[in-house]
Amino acid sequence: MQDKELIEKIKALPPDKIAEVVDFVDFLAQRDDRVLVEAASKMSEPAFAAVWDNPDDAEYDNL
């Protein structure tokens, strides 16, 4: 589907449906960001393991 065709279809929707499309697009964009953040967090865990796993910081594990 071409961009122009999609835009025309969206323009033809009633205002309440356009609001739903906007919400859905925001959801999709947010979901992708969340996946990237989670992946980056998982990838960084080994690098921080030595810093996180030490006796001085063990007190924080119980919070």
C-alpha cells in the first residue's frame, strides 16, 4: 500500500476513528521502544554484574 493511499483512507474516517488510529500508531511506536530498551538492558547485565554483585551493595538486594 502506498503512503498516499493510506493517508486518504485515514482522512476518510470519522474523527473518533482517526483518534483510534493515532492511539494505535502511538502504541506500536511505544512497543518497539520498549522491546529495544529491554534488549539493551539484557545485553548490559553482564557488564554490570561485577558492579552489582558485591558484598557492599548486597543490602540493596533486600529493598
